Amino acid sequence: MVYTFWSSHCDYRPYTGWIIGYNESTLTRSRVLDITPNGSEGSIWASGAGPAADSGGNIYFLAGNGIFATTLDANGFPIHHDYGNVFLKISTANHRLTVAESSADEDFGSGKDRNIYVVNRDNMGKLSPTANHIWQELPQGFGGPEFGMPAYFSGTLYYGAAGDVIRAFSIRQAKLSATPVSETTNRFPYPGATPSISADGSRNAILWAVDNSNPAVLYAYDAGNLAHELYDSNQAGSRNRFGPGNKFITPNVANGKVFVGTTDGVAVFGLLH
């Protein structure tokens, strides 16, 4: 199944959040789920990146706004099945899309509070008016709002918040380090950076990120020490400049080349021959 996620660009109303699954071979629409079927909004916040998934076929993502009814059924779910402002775990079992678990918050996906939340995927907590059942919270983990998605490599998460440096947090015993283990020296303007990683197996990992400026800049850093910049596209003067930046651009690496989306095309970087 190929899953697509739908909501709205810049909160143009009316809208609700949708997941639609298509058969990989025939592209027939086969599965549909509206996460706010009796409410409104429910933006699926991913900033151009894909959702997470596990080996059991479960899908995980954030609903960044919308209706969340606090009256719950016997299983702890909203009685009207509206899941705005939550972490969501979606089951794909038995050829259906169903909400397996949720955890409520406020304006969750946009990261405006600058906090980092870690959720137990097997016990997400559900809504509680008296307690916080989240696995870990790092208050003010960022120096700006986090609008994008993190990258992961070898036990480390990399975040690029708006107006902030890119920060690397190590993972140990299923929790993030309280402070970054490394960070870049330069800051990335609104809406921040959505980084990606390339590596030779477990070695020579490089973090790639785009600065949304004019002209835009492609950066490469040593993923083991983000203070070590390996390359940026301004180093050769105007030769490698590729026009103004754009929101939520994630560099993609394949066959020794780096592909960067622009406002009107794709810039391709590689070794000179």
C-alpha cells in the first residue's frame, strides 16, 4: 500500500486531516481515514516529510491542530472520533485504517512551545486531565519553533528549528540527552531546516541541510560533530548558487549526488570530474 496524507496549506479552510491508501500495483484507492470526521481541521503536520512506521505496519504522526473532544468512550478515545492536536498511532491491520492510540496536547505539530516530546509507541498515554503520561519532555529543547522533521542516524536525532542552530541529541535507554551533544555554528532562518543523512553504512555520515535564504545555501556537516562544516554551496562563489530558498526542503542523496528542490526546479550537486 502507498499511503498519502492530506490536510491544508496554510490552514485554508474548510478542511480535515485524511490518510488515503492506494494499492501499489493498481493504484486503486483502497483505504481511507478522516481523523476529524465529525469536527474540523486536524492538520497532519509533516512539513514535506513522511510519517514514521514500524515493522508491525503501524503508522505514527502528529495532528497539528483541530477538534479533540475531551469526552471519551470506554476505551479512552474521543466519542466522536475527532483527533486534533495529538500524537496518533494508526493500525493498518485487517486491510483497514484505524486509530490504535493517541495522546493529546495543544497545537502539537508546529513545535511553537520549543519543547521536545518523546512518546512510548506501545503506550502513548491517552488524554488525562490530572497527569502527564508522556515518556520524556525536554522543555525549551530548541532555540526557536520546530516546524520541520528530525533526521536520525546511529543513535542520534538531529533537529533544525527556525532561527536556531541544528542540534544533535543522543539516545540512551530510550531517552534523549538533556542537552545537545553537538550543534552547528550557523543558524537557519524561518522555517528552519529539515536535515537528511548520507553515510557509507555506519561510517562517514554527513548531515545535509538547506538554508532558506536568497540565495539558498546547501550545507554539509560531519554528523558526528556538527561544529565541523564539510561544505557549503557559497564556497565557490556564484558557481554553485541555485536561486532563492523555499520552505521545508529536504536534501535527498542518491548515487553520489545531492538533489535539492527549488522554487522552480531541482538543483543537483556532485563531484567535479
